[in-house]
Amino acid sequence: MHRANVFETPRGRSAWSRAINIINSTQPARRQQDAYLAILLAAMVFVYLGVWLGDWLGGFWSF
């Protein structure tokens, strides 16, 4: 049976679209740049946590 997503409910969809509209209306010119910066920051944090966890688990990344 189909499980309804959180964003498929009317309340969830309205809240989701309202948040997107707020984000889009604040800085429409810098939206793409901010998206790239957020992706870059997330990648850096992911790599840092991966290296830290690998070192903590006994040098998982060292071959």
C-alpha cells in the first residue's frame, strides 16, 4: 500500500512551499550561489567526519 509522504499532506505541502517561497523571496539573486556553498559545506563536513571516524575506528582510510 502507498505510504503518504510528509510533504504530500495538505498541511505539509503548504508548509514546505511556504518555506521555499520564503527562501526564494529573501535572496533570489544569490539562491544558486548559496546552494553551491551549502553543498560544498556539507561535502566538507562529510569528508571531515568520515576521516575522523575512520581514524577513530583504527585507520579505516589508511590502506
